[in-house]
Amino acid sequence: MNAEKKDLVIIGGGPAGLSAAIYARRSLLDAVTLEREALGGQMILTSEIDNYPGVPNADGFGLVEAMQAQAEGLGARIELDPVESLELAGESGRFLVRAAGGTYDAASVIVAAGAQPRHAGFDGEERFQGHGVSYCATCDGMFYRNKHVFVIGGGNSAAEEALFLARLASKVTVVVRKDHLRAQAAIVEELERNERVELRLMTSVVALDGGELPSSIALRDNRTGKTTVETYDEGSFGVFVLVGRVPETSLLEGLVDLDEAGYALTDDRMATRTPGLFVAGDARAKPLRQIVTAAADGAVAATSAAAYLGLPVEG
């Protein structure tokens, strides 16, 4: 086996991975960043980003390009090469990272593979993603100020995001496929008291349609099976799909502890129970998943990797 030796392999090229690449180079680590599909992760699905400090009204592609240019300007090596497996190399304490294009023998690894929003599966969801369909109220809520929004989901996250959106939107319709919300009772009571919130239980969104932006939504009554279509002016409403996320932690099986939702457990240095293995960004258990927190995680993880290897770190 010909394995290329590296101080650090970074798995994932979203904001956490690109930030880690920048800080790895600043610590003079011999590192490579491996991304499966396209740099930026979920960031490239967002047409407007207005909450990244210092870069108002950014678009996802532009912010990715800026991060990539900064990393590569410092000498970072970034490859589009899907990682197939990650394992410990015997008793050496090193790691074998097998990618489609080659194998790496790494002294340390940062997994920044992210988490994917769980999709609801209605017709038009993919078509309008980023243009009427969103998966993050904190990220995109401001674009729906004084508009009607539909929130799909009945758990704590959906209920909390619905309350957040009720501060911005003219009306929030919470669509729940069951006959009850799974959210905590106190949050449900708050939703029920809010004059801007309407709860539609035993209801599912089955389709969105329209032009560049959605102009109609089809809703099915799960009691009767009857579907009705509501029409609006194009762009006057949006749909927030908040039915959970799926963390990309399959590579970490047996190497880290996971919480009940499958997120990796780390300490504040992004370290896992396996020495030399760090997890940054949306793949780890954390209270807030935003571009800025992912970037911060990447910086901490790369600095921690350098410290683990006994190299100088940022002060």
C-alpha cells in the first residue's frame, strides 16, 4: 500500500473544513482537505447570507470562493476526492484515510463532513430549494419579513423556529402530519398563544408549484385524504422544512461517541475520545449550527491538531 504521509487530513470542504485548512497552514501543518462533491457544503445552497459577520448580503458561492481563495493563497491543498473509509493504523496512533483517488497516512484527522437537512419529500421541494424552500429559519427568516411562511415539523426545533419566524413573518402556519406536536408542552402552549401562528395538525404538504418562486402549495388532510391547493402571489410565501438533520458521521463508527441523534461528541477543543481525531462543524453535537460557528469550529480543530502534534499554534 502506497499511502501519502500527512500531518493532517481534513475531511469535508464546507466552512468548517475550509477554516481548518486556513488555520492548518498558519500552523505550518502538511495537510490536505478532501471534499466529496463541491466545496461549501450547504452554504452553496443559500442564495443570500446576511448573518456572516463583516460580509453583509453575501451569496453562498461568493463566500465559498473567498474562503477557498484564502486557503489556497496560504498554500492549502484542496482535492475533490470522496473519502471511503477512516481507520486507525494498528498501534501506531496514526490514521489511514482511504479516498477514491488515493490513501493517506495521517498523524491527525479533522472530520468536518457536516450534516444534511432531512427532506420532507413533497413535489417541488428540490426545485424550490433556496428559492422558497429553506431548512434554517435563523439563516433565512429575514427574507420572509411580513410574508406568510409554512413550517413543516412538529418537534422542538420546528416549534422553536416557528416562534422565531413569528417575530418576522405576517403569519406562520405550522404543518404537522400527526395529531399532535412532539415539542415540549411549554413551547406548544407558547405557539398556541401566538396570534400569528396557526397549527394545522394531521396535515401534510404534498406539492409546491410556481414559476421562479412558488405560487401555490398543496396540502393533504391526513384524516380524509383530501388535498386542497392554496394559491398566492409568486414569492409572497415560503416553506421551512424542519424535520431534523442527518449528520455525516458514518466514517466515525467505532472511533467516537455519538449522541442519540448520531452527532459526534467532542470537547471544547473539538477532540473526540480517539487521540488525534477531531470533529468540527455540523457533524458534532452543538447548540447552534451556522456558518460562523462552523468556521470557528474549524479554526479550533486545526489549532488543536497542531497542539496535539507538538507544533506552534495561534495565540
